[in-house]
Amino acid sequence: MQALPLNIPRYPMLRFVARHGRNLVLAIAIVLLAAGVAMLAQMPSAIPGAIAIGAAVVVFVVGRALVEMVELITDMLLPK
């Protein structure tokens, strides 16, 4: 078996996102959702709260898709 060269790029951010990305996206979406609920409760207009809740949903869906793409890249292309 041939040894791997020593100068293989490590891509620490890809590994970080693959390891912690799902939890980070969930935490960001929960914070946005909580902010939206707080806005709905405190503000006389429901529009800012509804926008924040919609943003939480969009951030969660798009963030999870990006994390899954990074996981796919790390599984397929980076050496173990």
C-alpha cells in the first residue's frame, strides 16, 4: 500500500462544519424563532414577528442543505 503524501490539505473549516453544522443551524434557527415569538408578544404589529419566524424557517432549511452538502463533500473527497 502506498503512503499518503504529507502535504495533503486538511480543510479544517469543512471538518468543523461537518462536525458541528447541524447543531449550529438548529441553534441559530431557534434563536430567530424565539426572537420572532418575542416580537409577536411585545410589538403592536405582527409583521416583524412573522418575518422573523419566516426567516427562522428559511435559515433552518437552507442551513441544513448547506451542511448536508459539506458532509457529502467531506465524505466523498477528503481522505479519512
